[in-house]
Amino acid sequence: MKRFLYHDLIVAGNFCNLKCSYCTSVADAGDFGDATSASARRRGATIAVGDVLSMVDGLRRHVDAPAMKLSGGELFLLANAVELIEELAARYAHLQVLTNGTELTPAIVARLSRLPNVGFNLSLDGHDDAMNALRWRSPRLGERVMAALADIAAAGRPVEITMVVSDVNAPRLFDFLAFLAQLPCRIVLVPIPVRGVHAASLFGREARRAFAAQLRRLPAGFASVLGPPAYYRRLADFLDAADGARRYRCHLTAASVQLFDTGAITPCPVGWTSEIANVRRDGIEAAAGQIGRHKLYELMAREPPRVPVCRTCFSQADMINLYLDGEATLGEIARMPLFGAPAALARLVELRARHRVSGPAAACPA
């Protein structure tokens, strides 16, 4: 049995109702298969829940992980998304659901709030239309998203906010933090820079430097809505790098594995490279056999990074890198809802012990 920190599941990855200016994920999802478990590409489509669970359970027989991240596309465009979430929540110590918030109704939030181990990851670039100019094309969309955030907060559910930083919202970081600090729930803001082909045009050099300066002088009063301090320092260093290139090795491929509902398996849930196996095509035994052993694992763990997508990557997954590298404490990383469950924290401790003994690039053993 291979032991990882979390499984990353993508359902109908190219089905989304937003056209964010910086997004590459919806288009890239098509690289991992056309046949998904969604019945159609329209509002009200359904997921073949049994089909998805069969693949997940097959993966779990070979790869043990206490947590899962679940996303689309926009998952809540699918009529029976909550049914899938309820099933998956029974299989993991913590389930984090990624959403853009546009389809989250009070009824959905209330139903999911009855599951104590389910939390939200909300993609949100600020608290008003101006800060979300690269995401929302209508004020009505913004009203729906902010209403969803208010519902989540009122229900007391943990929420991680992923803020994609660009020229549009970077100057108002402190305003956004002040807004979040007033919400009555456990909340963590995780800024990530625009990456990929849009990075240079949407987040210019001067804006990157100015944002890095803000990160280095974060007021102590915002600590309640921030994750490990080392994350914001390392992000500032990354943004200040003259060539915009990553210097640090990434250990994420030894901590997580990604499964698409098309059956595709990839070694990294952040920097999508290529399919290493497919559960539908190869069968679960053969597909799981590639996890931790495919040549991409060694390639993606090099220092400095060699894979092009890795050289420009910085994401919330760097929290894991910071802990494994000894730059963040277990208590600090426990602030992140995805890692806060006792089983997830225990797995992090295990991964760090293995990291020290076997080296950062070591794959999880059987």
C-alpha cells in the first residue's frame, strides 16, 4: 500500500460557467480525456456517481490517503454533486470541495454543513467586483458568490480562499484581509500568482515587486486569516526573483496523486504534465503500479526544477514543501483545513520522517 497525504479528484474538469482571463485549467482538462462521468455539458447535468466511486475505491486499495480535494470545472453545475460529496466524505478524514461559488445555494451549504469533515476552497480574488474583474463579467455573479461566502461563514464551515494575484487585485491585499478577518468562521487566505502563458501580461514586474513588499509587512492583526508565515515569505522571494523562476525542489508528487473521472492519473495536481496511466484503459492494478514509479516522478523532483511548468509554479501546495523542508511547524500547517484532521497531520509527520531518511525525491513505498 502506497501512503500519500491526499487524493485529488477532478470531475468534468472542462465544464465551467466562468471564463476567467487567466484560466488554463478548463482547456487543459481536455488533454486528459473526453469521456467523463457527466451526462452532458449543460446546467443540471448529472455525474455517474457509482462510476466515479468505483475508480476512487480502486485507487484507495493501492494508495492510502487521509484527505481528498475535489473539484471540476465547476462542480456545482452538476445536479447530483452533493450526492457525490456525501459519498466521498464517508471515505476520508477530510474532504475539501473547490468551487467558484456561483452555484452554491443556501440549501447546498446547509446540507454540506451537516458533514463535519467537509470544507470549502473558494476561488475568490477579492471582496468586490473591481478585484474580481478577471473573473466576473456581471455584478450579479459577484452577488451570488459573496452571498455563498456569507452562507459558508454563517454555518461556521472552514474555508480556504484561493486568490489569484494579478495587476487588478494586488494593490488591495490588505483591504481583502481586513474584510475576511470580520467573517465568523475559520478562514485562510492563500494568494497564488498568475502563472502560465498569462503571467507576464496580467501580473507585471513592478506589480509583482510591490505585492512581494506587502507580503513582507503583513500586519500581525491579520494572523487569524493567514496560513504558515513561511508561505508568504517564500512567495515574496519567488515574486522578487529576477527571472521569475522557481529555485526550490517540490515534493508534491510524493504527497498526492490526481485522478480524473476520465480515468486518467497524473503525478501532480497543480502543474499538469501528462497522463501516466488510465484506470479505464489499463485497469486499476496496472494504473496504480505507475504511481510513484513513472519516470516523471524523478524528473519533477529535481532541484532546481527542470520541467517547464514546474519552473514557473507557485501554489498553495507549497505549504507541504515548507513543512517537509522544516520551514513550517506542524502547528502552523494545521491551520490549513485540508491538513488539520488528526489523520492528515499524522501522515505529514510520517512523510517528513521518510523525507529525512530517504531524501526529498523519494516516492512513497508500497
